[in-house]
Amino acid sequence: MKTIAKLLCGVALASLAIAPASAKDLNKVGISVGLLGNPFFVATIKGIEDAAKKINPKVEVTSVSADYDLNKQVSQVDSFIAAGVDVIMLNAVDAKAIAPAVKKAQAAGIVVAAFDVSAPGADVTVMTNNVKAGEEACQYLVDHTGGKGDYVILNGPASSSILERVKGCKNVLAQHPDIKILSDDQNAEGSRDGGLKVFQSLLTRFDKIDAVFA
């Protein structure tokens, strides 16, 4: 929760910093996230909305879910451009391939702010140290299993934030030869339903699981 709170503060501050000079100029904000049903993104969107309304209480904020589909997110950026938004808050589903969409929005005079995941050329980027987050989470697991046991890593879409968190986790686990990683390549799709489906499958494959990083 502390990490989420820090990110929300960062997003709110970024929204204020990049907003037009006068309240009347901030009329529309578009937000595209990886998965709208994810509680993390629900909280983040709330932080963005609160920051925008402090600038203009009548601001129109539109939030959409890309469902971790690059083509869908590119289409959403196009829709935001057509709608004439002033700012796009972007949680990129692909930290590299989203670049042309970012440039297109900026060419239309729209400020693009990336959050949680980097986006090439974004006007501002708000991220946590995802490698460190993965390290701290898995150190917690190590401490509670005595530095040994059978672990599974529930992976996710190939966004920079997820890749970096898994990297951080593995940095810690590699220091403990008595820890065995049973699985680390299953995509839980960044959702509760996806996590449930993947973990149910893992429970049928392995008789003993001591810790899970997701």
C-alpha cells in the first residue's frame, strides 16, 4: 500500500505540473491503463481524477482499459486525439511499441504522461523502482521460509514494470541455493481471474509450493 500511495502522489503531482496554465484550458483528460479492473489502476485513476479536478472542477476525465492489447491501446490514443483531450495519462501495455502513438498525440498538441510503465518520448514519466519492489517482496518471502523451499512466480504481460519486478525477485532468490523455482513463465494476465486460473493449474502440477510471487 505504501508503494501505491507513493505512485498516486507522483501521478497527482505530475498531473498538476503538466497541466495547462489556467483551469479553463484543462477541459479533458484521457486515461488508458493495462486493465481497468485491476484495483491498483482503479486507485491510480482516482488519484489522477482528484488532481485534475483541483485544477478544473468541471474537467472531463475518461478512463479506458487496453486489456493489455497494444492495438487496442493505440486505437484508444487515436480516440483521445479525436476527442481533443488536453492530457493523456498512459499506462503503456508495450513500453517500446507505443512510441508512434505517443508522437502522434504530441503532434496534435496533447501532453502525454506515462505512469507505472515507461513510454518513449512521454512528456513526463512517473514510476516506482520496480526492481527494488521485486527484491523487497521476495526478500519477505525468503525471510518467512527460512531461505529454502519450492517457489512459483506468477508472471504477467511483458510490460517493463512486470519484467523489472520479476527481475528483482530473481535477484534475491538467486542468492539462496536451497530455493527452487518451480515455474516462472505462466502469464496471469495482470488480473485476479488470470491469477486464479494459473495458480489452480500450478497446484495440479506440483505437490508442494512454499511461496508465491505474483
